[in-house]
Amino acid sequence: MFEAAEVGNKVEKEVYDREVPKLREALLKAQMAFAGSDFAVAVIVGGVEGAGKAETVNLLHEWMDARGIQTHAFWEATDEERERPPMWRFWRVLPPKGRMGIYFGSWYTRPIIDHVFGQTDAAQLDRSLARVVDFERMLHNERVLVLKFWMHLSRKAQKHRLKALEKDRLQSWRVTPTDWKFFKKYDLFRDVSEQALRRTSTGEAPWHIVEGTDERYRNLTVATKLLETFRQGLKEAGVRASRPRPHPDRPAPKPVNMLSQLDMKLALSDKEAKAKLSKLHAKLNLLTRRLYEQRKGMLLVFEGPDAAGKGGAIRRLTQAMDARNYQVMSVAAPTDEERARPYLWRFWRNLPRLGRVTIFDRSWYGRVLVERLEGFCHQEDWQRAYAEINAFEDELAEFGIILVKFWLQLSQREQYRRFKEREHTPYKQYKLTEEDWRNRKKWDAYEAAACEAVERTSTPSAPWVLVEAENKEWARVKVVRTVVKRLEGVLER
Amino acid sequence: MFEAAEVGNKVEKEVYDREVPKLREALLKAQMAFAGSDFAVAVIVGGVEGAGKAETVNLLHEWMDARGIQTHAFWEATDEERERPPMWRFWRVLPPKGRMGIYFGSWYTRPIIDHVFGQTDAAQLDRSLARVVDFERMLHNERVLVLKFWMHLSRKAQKHRLKALEKDRLQSWRVTPTDWKFFKKYDLFRDVSEQALRRTSTGEAPWHIVEGTDERYRNLTVATKLLETFRQGLKEAGVRASRPRPHPDRPAPKPVNMLSQLDMKLALSDKEAKAKLSKLHAKLNLLTRRLYEQRKGMLLVFEGPDAAGKGGAIRRLTQAMDARNYQVMSVAAPTDEERARPYLWRFWRNLPRLGRVTIFDRSWYGRVLVERLEGFCHQEDWQRAYAEINAFEDELAEFGIILVKFWLQLSQREQYRRFKEREHTPYKQYKLTEEDWRNRKKWDAYEAAACEAVERTSTPSAPWVLVEAENKEWARVKVVRTVVKRLEGVLER
């Protein structure tokens, strides 16, 4: 695979001097159109030390409008990064629409290095790479175009280059002991990198291997590929602009489904609930402190129709927790910074650190519920979301975050009763909006979409718990008890 | 000062039951108006353990629309927090407009605890408190209303409360060993807290001391104060809405000023510059690595007229740095998340960690330059900004961040020449906008505002360096040399 990048590709000076002004002009023109467009560009610069990675990035800054470019390097992880799943550090610096992010080091660095140094076996490497493919496909679908450069040098050329730099008194700082340490494993690195590149060169995000010996060749190759990416992105933007607006999807309701079959008669009296909650709270407090000590995280999701009692159930949980240990995220309309990035970004940015609890009052399931039903996204967008959500939750669970998702269900009649109660109790009126009445009319479609979402995303590590919420006391106790049981099952004594 | 909160304030049950529904309704109504308003509310909950802090916060969540409230607790600092100035952790969670943040622990916690445990002397405590006063005044001016509650218990009442909680099998988790450790120093805490409260109870952000023994009294007091704050904020919002829009300020130009007196003949040939830069680059690289090892940060600010060569000078710096160690922030229009918070927030969120370099291409000085001249803010806003900027830069410097601010100056004629050159060089056209031509017409006013800004914000720890930028080579060498000299002066060998 790397052979084609060891043949001594070169560009003559006169050709270069003729091509560069044209290329710069075209690049800038494309960048300007891009700045106002609906897509982002992520450029990954990987490869062999000494092959001109930093020089290439500097060149891009010089040839383009640097104000639209952010460069990110992934150095040692901070503790805030270590206390979240590995992909968090990349999500937090995703470029917004109209902007380009350049990444030195990327989601490829760890899988390759870990395998070279024997930390992972072949199956683990393969699994990481499969996830990378999924991740990049998602980015592409979310209009983040991924452009991957691998700067290559043959073993001989790298040795030559490192030695030459070392000899130059003014350049020797560019060579570090790590460079030589890695050079000793050149052949192994080459094999593992080749495997990684082969596995992850996809239609959406192909690798471009660039021979790193000749600076002029390197510069022209990288700039030309970047120009192509901009143009491709702009062309697609045109196509997307002309396609019909997304339309609401109304899944056909099924009269008998897992939600309609819930036993809505389940109830507890105030007194019973109070007694039970008091005991459960003492346990829950102990367990959340144990969660902290054992460095695990917990993430709870609450979904369900309006007035199903999500807020009340959440308060019954937080009452028993130390305010320093939990956060409740109420999910409403995204901000413009959020809208400019893939839809999961706003949840990644609010992930709990290890030891803490984060409770989402509504969540990323909005994608397959309200966004689907109201036509806020295209059909292909909410359809691919099931797999993306599963991948997201998998990564959280694997990292040690305990996940529970609650669906609170009540009957249409009880919802009506609560709406009316809200209308008549002054301090509850704020909870009721025109939208609630509108949503109510789509009850059956919501129920069908909810059933589909629950079916397609309930996994052993991230199960859905259906809660009969016709009686508030019953629902609250069930929620707290479920959390207690789950923590008891997972945490060590 | 605390005596008034030890008299046994109580509210009878029937009074409470009569008042609560009215209060809740009024609170919600106010919160709803607040949600769409131009101000934010920050509620600090401090005081004695066992005085009902957590219970009060839970109550607010219950009585109000929890979706507009975020609670933040300041637990042990993360390494990302420790590697930035102490105030960073508060800036990162400031509430946006229309939202309320509740803070358990706050910018008061460290000053009080450090003094109680003998880490700071009286002068240091006083200095911290003076800064807090400035900070809160700034928040108030930026429309973050600060509401501060101190929940108080007498020594006897606290002891009684802690013991009672311990005895209750289901409540005993609320009492930790730290609570008893702190209780032993009750009298000292009381003295220091009293001092802190007295020093920081200002017209903009008064303290409310709440007796913590009776739950009903506590709840009514806190909720009533909160309601007053909302109403006050809404009233002011009305006043603000009716006041005239800010208007541009055109300071009278002085024909002889520090910028006009720069020697614009200073120049270097390409060859000279290249030779000098090459040597400086080797030094600079070594120094930035030493910066990293010595855990200091560096922050560089670039300001100056359009086409003064800021971008080029920045590239001459970054060429010699490791891409993993620096970030260039190009400051353009704020996002909506930024606009919803005090104007310094967007800079706090981009501060370098220790060991790193952050370069701002334009900066917080926009407040006293473009915002002043274009009428984007009121006169009182840019006038108070000088002091706010000095306080901000002080805090950075004290924390170990090396600050240098460059003003690149060129003549009007040279700017014209460069604009024309940009017009005629295809790959430079992107740098020139209509706005540049418009700004050019305000040259004299810009120059006068710049002189005022430089005069009022040049301090020993954050000096302005005026750079003669008529000749690009001269300017670039001067910038790199200044940074090298500054680092050599500050870093240990």
C-alpha cells in the first residue's frame, strides 16, 4: 500500500511556481463559498515523523484564510478527558459548519500505538477500527467532510531526514527522543498503519497517502485534495439545497403494543409511597457515594408524553443525592453552536465525569421522536439515528457509565385530566403550552414512534424501563427502586 | 451581624399554607417573563452546614420551572481547572440570559476557608474580597443579577441539628466527618464569614442572611427575595428597553500621539529578516518547550488596523512552535451562546492551560475599539471595560500566564497600498472586504481610541508593545524577538 509513496514523487520548481498562484486563488474562492455553507471540513494529518506534517499545516494556514481554520493537537489527555469516554476529546473540538478543523493526531493514534506496543490484540484493534468507520460515516452524514492525509516516508528516507534535521543547529529542536524510539519500530508501525488505513479507507472518508520527501510535491498534493473536497462539498450542498424539505413521518399506530399493554392500574397511596421512598432514599444516597468512590458514572434518560411526570420523578431521585454529584440537563431547542454540529454533539458536551450522575430530561431520542414526527430532519437522518444512538450508548457503557432509560407512560385520559388540572392551578399553568395540546393530537403517531425507538435501542447495557405513570406515586417509587437495584447490581460492596 | 439570624424566626403553618400558593404563582409568572428577558440570575447559596442549603435548592427546583435552572457545585478542582486562573471554573458555568444558575460553593469558598485554616493573612483575604466586589459589579453591569444567601445557624443550633440528623437512621447520610471538622472551628468561621459578608455586601449584590432553624421561615424568605430579584430585573429591563440605543463614539484625534510618533522608516531586507528569524526560531522553540516544562502559560494579543500584518506576524511565531502547544484564536462576531453572557466570557472559555500558548488575533480590546466606535455598546459599557480588562489581565498574570500585547501600526498610505495590492492579487482578495474600506474612513477616530486603550491598559505584567509595521519584515522580527526576550526574562534556565 505504501509502495506508491516511495517512488520519489517530485515537482519541478517552474511547474510549482506556475501552479501555486492558481491553486491559492481557487482554494480561497472555495473557502469563501464554504464559509457560508452547510458543511464542515475535518482534516486529519497523520503519518511518519519527519514527513512534513507540521510544515503542511503551516502551509494551509498561509495559503488560506487562517480565520476559518482551527488546529487541534491531541497531546496527553487531561483528567477531564480521561474521566470521559475516549471519543469525548474529539467531539469537544468538532468544527462547526463553514469551518475547518485540522487534527494532529486523531482517533487513529491510540488504536495504532496501543497495538504496536502490544496493549491490544488483533481483535481489539479491529473493533476500534470498525467503530472509527461508523463514526466517520456518521460525520459524513452530518455534513462534516473528513479528509485524511497520511504523510509517508520510507524507512531509509525517514532515517535520512531525522539525521539531517539533527545536524542543522537551527533545526535540531524538531527531533525528539520519542521520534527515535518510534523509528526503531518502523516496520511494525508500517504494518499496523497499513492495516488501519486499509480498514478505514471508505467512500465517505478515503485516506490520501502522500509521499513526504519532496516539499513541492507534498504541498501541491495536499492543497489539490483539499480543493477537491471543498468543491465536492459545495456541489453536494447545491444538491441538498434543491431537494425537498423533510416532511413529517406518521408511523401507523398499532392498537396493541408494548405501551398500550402496560398495566395502568398499578398505584400506591401517598402514605405507602412516602414510606418506601424514605427507605430507598437512604440506600440511594449510599449508592451514589459508592458510585463516586468506585469511579463509575451514571446517566439516566427520561422520555415520555407531556405531563407523564418526568420532572417529579427526577426530583424524587435528586432529593437523595448530594448536589455536588449530579446534574439535570433539560433538553430544549439547540443553540446555534449546537445546530452547527452533529446532533449528538450537544450530549457529548454534557457527559458526566466518572463518579457523577447526569439526568437527561428528554434526550438524544428527540431525533427519532419529535424530529421524526415534526419533519425537522429527513427520513434517512432519523433512520440512521438508531444505529448511531446504539453506538453512542455502547461507548458510554463500555467506559463504565451505567445507563438507564425510563419511558414514562400514561393514558390519554389521564393526560387530559392533568392538562386541565394545570390550567386551573395557577402555579402549574407554566407547564402547559399550546404545543402540548398540539402534540396531544398526534398521540397515536408518537406512541408508534416511541415503540419503535424502544424496540430498536433497548440493549443489555442500556435498557429501557417502561414505567406505568398513570399513578404518580407508583411511577416515582418504580423509578427510584430501579435505579437503586441497578446500582446494587453493578457496584461492588 | 449574625445576631438577627439567631432570634428564632418562625412562620406558623397556617400562614405558610396561605402564602405558598400565591408565592409560587407569582414566582412562576416572574420566571416566565424572565425567560425571554435580557438578564440572567446567579444565586449563591452559602452558609453553615445543616442550615438547609440543599433543601432550599430542592425547593426552588420544585416551585419553579426546573428547566430554566442549572445547579452547579464546586467540588475538588479538576486538572483543567487547576491549570487555569481560579475564576475560570465560575466563568465556564455562568448562566446565559433568561436562565438562573444556583451555586453551591462559589468564589467565596476559597477565600474564607483559606483564611480560616491559616493559608492566607488578613491582607490577602482583603485583596480577594476586593476582587470579588469588582467581579460582582461587572456581573451586575453585564446583566447577571447576583443574589446571595447565607444560611445561618447559631453554634448551639448547628450542633443540635447535626446530632439530630445523625440519630435518624434514614437521614444520617447527610452528616459527614468534614461537617464535624468544620464545626470545631465554628467561632473562627463565624468571624471570617462575617468579615467576608460585610466587605462584599454591596448595592449591586447584597447578602441576605437567613436563619436556618425553621424550614417554613427559610423557604418563604428565600422565595420572596428571589421574587423581588426577578421583579427588579424585569423593571430594569423595561427601563433599559426604553433608553436610547447606544451611539458611536468618535474620540477627537490628536495629531501628535504615541502611534503617530512611531518611526515608520524602520525596515529590514528579506535576507536580513530571514537570517534573524532563523536564529530567533531556534531560541523560541527551546523557550516554548521550557514554558511547558515550567508550567507557565503564555497569552499573546494582536491588535492593529486592517492589513497591518497581524496574520503574517502570528505565522512567524507559530512556525517555531510545536503545533500541540499553541492555539490561534481568531476573534470574529460572537455566537449566540457568547452574546448571552458577559463579554469576557468568550475569552475565559478559550484561556490556555498552563504550559501552552494562546494567540489572539484581535481580542477583548474590541470592546474599547470597534464596539466603542461603531456604537455596539453604551458609553458606560466601554468606559468600565478598561478597569475590567485590567482586572482580567491581572488575574491571568498573577496565575503565571505571561502576557504580551502587540499593537501593529502602519501609515494610512501604506494601508492603501496594501489594500490595492490585495485587490489585484487574486489569492489575497479574500482579505479585503467592504468593511475594511469603511473602517479606513474612521482612521483618526480608531487611532485616538487605540491610544486611549493602550494608555489605560499597559501594565508591567501585561505591557503593550507598539510595533512599527510599515515594513513587514521589521515588524515580524520585532514581534518574535519581543516574545523571545520576554520568555528569557521570565523563565528559569
